[in-house]
Amino acid sequence: MEVGIDSFAIAPKNKSESAADSLRLLIERIVHADKVGIDSFGIGEHHRSDFLDQSPAMILAAAAAMTKRIKLTSAVTVLSAADPVRVFQNYATLDLLSGGRAEIVAGRGSFTDAFPLFGFNQADYNAVFKEKLELLLKLREQEIITWSGKFRPALHNQPVFPRPLQKKLPIWLGVGGTPESFVRAGELGLPLMIAVIGGQTHRFAPLVDLYRQAGIKSGHSPEDLKVGLHSLGYVAETTEDAIKDYFPGYQELFTKIGLERGFPAPTRQSFDAQNSVPQGALLVGSPEDVAKKILHHSEALGGISKVTFQMDVGIPHDKLKKALELIATKVKPLLNS
């Protein structure tokens, strides 16, 4: 099982640290993740003041110049509000810069800020994503493109460069909880990255079954139908220490999001309900507790090939670096023993 980190490049909350400082420290953590043995590092995409990941490919390109082994991926590319040609060019360039280590997780994102920013109508939420994903996949397969759609100008015998170093640039489909998204990923034969933000991870088991059934029915090999989990999590020497570090920032972040979306602020009780039970979505604890929980999730979902930790809740840089070491040297071996 691959083990990765996803970051949303959280913006500084106090005047003692600048945006430039935050990005510098993020690159330092990616370099550290590479050195200690983390398999991948992903940068999300948001268009709001809380985060600094508005241009993820640029952050990953900076990391490419300073790393040697780690895979560099989006997490998630908000494809609905982007031009697939530019997305492909950005990540093909990243692939060349990194020596063949680029990947894309294409999705619609959990916020809608990008739609008005880039002039798209939210009423077209599903249709525009479907069309743009089709074009992105075609760009991956063909150097010269003829294509037409509703939401982007047509392409007529148009060459698209550069081409990536990898023969087939890896593209995962990032999904939330809609059955249609799981079936689409299966029909296209794309690896699936499930964003598990809360609740119980086991609730995705019927949807993963739909994904695999759709993939096999469409003629794809079971080996190509990979499932990954993007989970909120953090690792410290003990579970008590991990919760002490993680919960305050988690509560602050989701209280703010709750005010925007109309759900209640998280309490320690609701946090424990998701973290302390085997089915719960949160992966916050000691290496042993977290590894045991991931293996439990994998069994429930019929096997997963990748898990990524999203630790951005305002935890200090040095503690995040220590968490990277624990994930690489203790959690990962337990998952692959």
C-alpha cells in the first residue's frame, strides 16, 4: 500500500509568519517527506483566503527541483473550472521536471469558489466536469486533437505539447459520495481516490462495489481498478499526544466551514466518535492505532492501494515533520508487513 500526504497549503493565521514563509516551510516538508520515505505528496486546489494552493502545479514544480523519488500529485485539480489543455500541459511539464513523478487527481472540489472566479455557471456542475474529463483523457492519449464540446472552444487537428515523460500520465478520479461518480470512474477504468472527510469510511463499501462492477463490465482489468483513501489524519508517538495536537485546529477549521454550510460545530465528543471507533473516518493517533485502522478500512472496502493523510489544521512545522517520519518509518511498514 502506498502512503502519501496531501496538503492544502494552509495560510498563516498570525502576522509573525508570511505567505512566503508558509510556502517555504511547505516545500521543506515535501523535501523531508521524500527523504524519510513517504510515497507521494499532493497539493490541493482552493480559491479562498484560508489556503495558498491556488496554483498547485507551481508548488509541485518547486518541490520537483529539490526531491528525487517522491511522487508529486494534485489533490484535487478542480477540473470543472480549469482548461483541460492547460492542466495537461502543466502536469506534463511537471512530469518532465520531476523525471516522471507527476500524477493528477481530477475532481470537482469540495468548495464552489472557483466557479464564479473563472466565469462558470454552477448549474452546469455535472455536465462541465464530464466534458472536461473526457477532453483531459483524450489529451493524455493523443498528441494531435480534434474535439468539440459545449463549454470550451473546439480543437481542430491541434497538436498539444509538451508530452509527459511517462508513457501514460497517471490520472485518478477524486470522488465524494455520489454513486454516479464511482460508476464513471469504473467505466473509464480510472483509479479512484475517495475523499473521506467525516462519518464512517465503511459507508463507501457499496459505492466501491459499484465502481469495481462498472469497471469489469466495461472490460477493464481488476488490477487497474485501484482504490485510494484521502483522509483527515495525523500521527504522534501516542494517540493522546496526536489528539492533543490535532483537535484544536480541527475544531477551529470545521467550526468555520460549518458556519458557511449550516452544520454544527464539532465537539470533542463528535471528534472521538469518528476517531476512536474502527469505522470512523479520522486517522489521528499513534502509528500502531492508525495502521490498524487503515487496515480495517482496507478490508471493509475490498482492498485499497493508497492512503493519504491531510494534516493541515495549523499544527506547527516541526511536529508535522515528526509526523512524516512516524508515518514513513512506523505506519507504512505496518501496512505492508
